[in-house]
Amino acid sequence: MKPKLHYFFHLLILMIFCSASGQDVSLYRQFNGRYDFTFVGNTLNPLENSYQPVPTILTSSSATLALTPSDVIESAYLYWAGCGTGDFNVKLNNVDIVPDRTFSIIQTSSNLPHFSAFSDVTSLVQSTGNGTYTLSDLDLTSLITRYYGNRTNFAGWALIVVYKNNALPLNQLNIYDGLQGVPNEINILLDNLNVIDNQDAKIGFLAWEGDENIRVSENLFINSALIGNPPLNPANNAFNGTNSSTNSSVLYNMDLDIYNVENNIRIGDTEATIRLTSGQDFVMINAIVTKFNSQLPDATVTFGNYSLDCNVREIPIEYSVNNFNATNPLPANTSISVYANGILVGTNVTPAILQIGDSVTLTQTITIPAEIPNAFTLQIVVDEIGAVTELFENNNSDAIIINLLVSPPFNHLPTLETCNLGLNPVYFDFSDYEDAVKTRPSQIVTFHENASDAALGINSITNTTNYYTAQLPKVIFVRIEDQNCFSVTSVLLQTKNCPPIVYNAVSANGDSMNDTFHIEGLYDIFVNFKLYVYNRWGKEVWSGDNATPEWDGFIKDGIGSKQAPDGTYFYILYLNDPDYPKPLNGYLYLNH
């Protein structure tokens, strides 16, 4: 019961998710170079199903690969197919194989599913080389009775082998696959072609379930032209159980057919249309291989190094123009265009012919216009105008994102002032300015005594907490660096006269302690000061300046002096200093 339940489960899934048309045949892989291909494979039907007296099928069969000693296997792809929902665990030369991809189709007239599977077996075939290949463990014996009613019980396998040979011309080889079936008609578009020369052009088909004696309107057209390969493949019976590689006509219910199509394809074609009609026979196309002479260059370009300088919009760039996957040399003077955000900023040409597989590295300096932002896309395009016909016309450019180096932003710093203590040295602490000037934590800040050192980033000031200079005012230059670019700003260091300290208690008793009206920081610093002392009634009792000794408590009346009485007095001090435009005033207490 388990095999039947398994079968009907897969049948249900296929009926829900698969259309009657299967999967459209489309491009799987392209090869450009000195390549060709061959088919290897065999049926598992012991007789054509139309002539089987009872439904029978094999679980293994063999075929022989026989390449010349000069042929080097490039790739090998295994396809196997049959009636039912699929047996996806098989062996090739006793090696377990599971599919990389699977295909399925439901025959519209019978509502019966068929399957195909694909596996890349390149490594196995490269290591084995020429010899016998046996596919085994493809077991559909439990299903064929159900399919025998409409004679679609079949199974088989095939290897598509792509090989390289230096004696071959330069070709473009395309492999298309899917699973499409007729009757009554299917049309398959083969795109991505590039036909340079139609000499020895050929096309191969891997097809399933063809019958030798069912030839009702069974025709194969390429670009609307009916083709055939008699006597093996008559024009009215294209899929009839034959193998063009071995000239066999007993490949029951499968076809490995190769047609010469020199007269059916034109130089310059980029696509071809395959049309298959069948009035009765249910034929499934699984894979198509085309080979056309294609001697063309293939120009590509790749970015190399470039260098950026701070606040400089001229950029030296390096790039390589390549002719790697080509089948012909790339001419000298092939155009090169350089764009910044779509604006042309430079041109060049290849200096010499690039042979197949060659590359040339070029350098040039481009100037980025001011209207281009600092972050932009730099693109290089080779052969932009299409003057050179190439294998591929959509791989001619390379692009990178460039961020120009610009001076980092910074905060402006206020003037740093400290107090002038007269004859004493003045020290400055500007260590806090390191963080104050930053706009981003990543910025590196250094301080310098001149602009040249700041620009070069040398001779930085190490002691920013207790900095001394004899030259005041002094400009300190600040370098702000970020991402290999820098800005330079400055901060002014200057002094102002310290505000005087008034000692407002005077004991004029001759004990040498507070005997005079002492104001600290006055005589040494404010050399233009004027000081007036008044009694409580506002009468001036004393005045002095930088040339006058401190007031000793005596009233000077012009003809002599006498001791002022104890009590409270008031003073007005004119410093005559731009930092202190207004006079200072207060009181003092005199006590003898």
C-alpha cells in the first residue's frame, strides 16, 4: 500500500501545482570558446511502448562516451525522465545521484503526470572520461501498467557533455532546458544568441516519448523553416526514437537528435524560434543545445586603486580593461568613458589590441565638478557607443561609491583669557577646548604654535593644562582630523588686568600692619589709575595716582596735613583701563 499512497500523493500535488504545459524551456548555461557538445544516453524501454505486447520496463541501461584524445570535458549534465511523479534517487556508474532540479508535466488528454530530473555530474564524468556509463535504480515498474493504456509508459536517461578542443573554431554554445510537450503545438524562443558565422551551426534536442510510426503532422521548424535529417529523422517524423551521435534508431521512446542548421540561421541573429507540431504523438522537449560560430571579443572593465586627498576634487584612478571570456581580440582604441553620478568626467581608449584572455591596466586623473556631491557613484564604461560587436553587450561597466575627503566641521572656540598678575608669569589651561571644538567623537584634536605645524600635523603642544608663553596675545592653532582629512581653526590666548583687591580696613598706628589704604594689584598693573577718598559728608580728604604713596590716614589740605578722625570713609577708584570702563567704589574704615 505504501508505494501506491506515495504515488497518488505526488500525483495530487502535481495536479494542483503543475499546468499541462510543464516548465518553459529557457537558457540554463552559456559557453563561449572552442567548445562543442555530444549526447550520450539510452532508453529503459526494451521495445517501443506502442509495440510492447505487455508493459515492460528496465531499471538500468548503458551507453558509451567516446571523445577524441584532444577533447577536454568542460561540463556534463545528467537528465533522466519517465512516467509518473518521479524517481529521484538513481545511480550513475554506481554513484548515488540526486537531482539539482526537477521538471514535471501532465499530459492533458490523459491527466497523467510525467517527470524529468537534472544533476550536474561534471566531476564524475571528468574523472571517468571515455567508457561505459550505466544509469541504474531508475525503477518505474509499479507505474507502467497505468500508463500502458495510452502507451506513454517510458523511462530513459541522457548525458549532455560539453567539451573543449583547441582545434575547434570559436563557438557560442547554449544549453536550454525545461519540460514542454505536444500535441498539438509548442513554440520555444531561444534567446541570448550571437550568430557571427553560420558555418557548421547545429542544434540538438533531448526529447521523450517519440514514436517511430506515429507521424501525424509531426514537424520541426526553426525560424519557420521545416528541417529534417533523413533518413534518421525525416522532416515529417522528427522525434522517432533515434540518436544522431550513434546513428541509432532503437532509442525507444526518446530522442537525442542533432541537426545542421547552417541554412536556417542568419549571421547577426540574436534569437531563434523553435516550433514543433504533432497531431497525435505526445512528445516532450527536455533540453535543447545550440552551437554557433561566435568569434567576438568581450570587453569588461574592473576598478583598481584610486587615491583621495583632503579637499581635492582631482582623483587619480586605476582600472583594467579585460578581454577574458572572449573568442576574438579586442581592437585597439576601444572607447572608455568615466562618469560621476552620470556626468561625463573623463575619456580614454585602449592603447593596443587585447588578445583573448588579456587585460590592460590604465591610469588617469579625473576632476569632479563642484556640482557633484561629496558622495557619488563613479562608473567606467568600455565601448559605450557599441562600436565593437561583442559576445555580451551588458557587461561593459563597473561602478564604485566614492566619498571625497573634506575638512571636518568643528565648533568655533571663544578667546581664552587669563588674569594678568603683573610681574608674575601667566599660564593657560585650554585642555577643555579639545572636546569643545569637536562635532563628532571620532575627531582627533591637536594644538600647535603655528599654522604650518598644524597643517602638517607636527610639533603639537603636549602641555595644554599649564601652557606658558611670553608673547601675548598669542594665537594657538587647532587641528581637527577625521577620516584622513583635517580642518584648522585657532584660539586666541590673551590676558586682561586682574581686578584689584581692596583691603578696606586701615589702622594707621605705625605698627606696620594695615597702616595704609592698600589695594592689591593696583600700582603694578593699573598705572593710570586715580583714587579719591571722601568723608561721610562727601568732602574729598585725599586723592592719589601711580606716583602717590598709599593713603596713610592724613588729610592733605594744601598747606599741611593732619590726622583724619576715625570713622567710615568712601572711595572712588578710576582704573582708566579699557577692561574696566566704570569706576569702582566702596567704603573703608579708618581706626588709629
